[in-house]
Amino acid sequence: MNLLTFGLNVTLDGCIDHTQGIADDELHDYWTQLMDQSGAMLFGRNTYELMEGAWPAVARDEKAPRAMREWAQKLEAKAKYVVSGSRSDFPWQNTIKVEGDLREAISALKAKTERGVLVGAPKLAAALEELGLIDEYRLVVHPIISGRGPTLFHGLSSARHLELLSTQRFKSGVQALHFRRKAG
């Protein structure tokens, strides 16, 4: 079965502000490995625009740190799907707009994408979780209390129960947690 995996950096208090975290080589290597294991990336428009505005330049920057540049180059080459109701033009290479009913479109994307899909967009992930489409979670918890900013899964209709599959501790104190949806 091809999985839909949600992966994101988060602070100890659940903040998902992309400026609140430790972005070192070890972390970039971790995300690059996850991307390599996935057949495609899935973003909402907001996350796509953040990525589109930053990573293509890093991919071409010979002075960029090795791990950042490797992530950026692999992201350039990876199939990227975007859910957007307000934008239709996606010029970044290998980008495809998701069309139609969200449940049907993402179910079809999962079915056709060998090695599954990695989604890295918090608002989209909340919508996909509400539809029961997320199979696994890769949450990277930073040892930071932000005290501000958007949080994960705000407004879900009910609690979700997960099973912890593995943990990984980084030198920086960051913890990578791997969960899957609990059966039943």
C-alpha cells in the first residue's frame, strides 16, 4: 500500500512557524532521506509558495551548505503536487496542480505513486486528517518553546490515536518521532 505521510517540524509547544527551529545539516539530511523514500511531495498553496520562493535559488547556489543544497536539488527533481483553489499556474519544475474533490484526488494520488506521498503543509494536513487520509506522521520536535504562531491540527472534529513506531535523537536535541494511525 502506498502511504500518505505527514512530516513537519514542530516546537515543544506545538508551534509550526517555520522560523522557529534548528536547521542544521543533520536535520536537512533527515528530511532529504524522507523525501528520497517518497515518490512525491504534496503541498498546499501557502507552503508551496514558501518553498518555491526559497529552494530553487539554494539548489543553484554553489556556496550553500552541502545538506541544504542537496535537499534543494532533490526537491527540484521530485514530483510536487499542490492543492490550491486560488492559483492555477505553477512554474516550478515538476509541479502539478491537484484537481477535483480532495478525497478522491488524494486517494488517486496515493494509489498511483510508488513509495507513497510526503505531505508537508499544516493546513492541508489538517484537512487530510479530517478525511482520514493520513497514514503516518513524521514529526520533528525541536527543543524550543515558541509561545506564538500557528499550531498543528487546530479544529479537528475528534481526537486521533497514534502508535509510536520509532524515535531518533539528533545532536541538537531535536527528536524525530514516527507514528502511524492506530488500527481500530
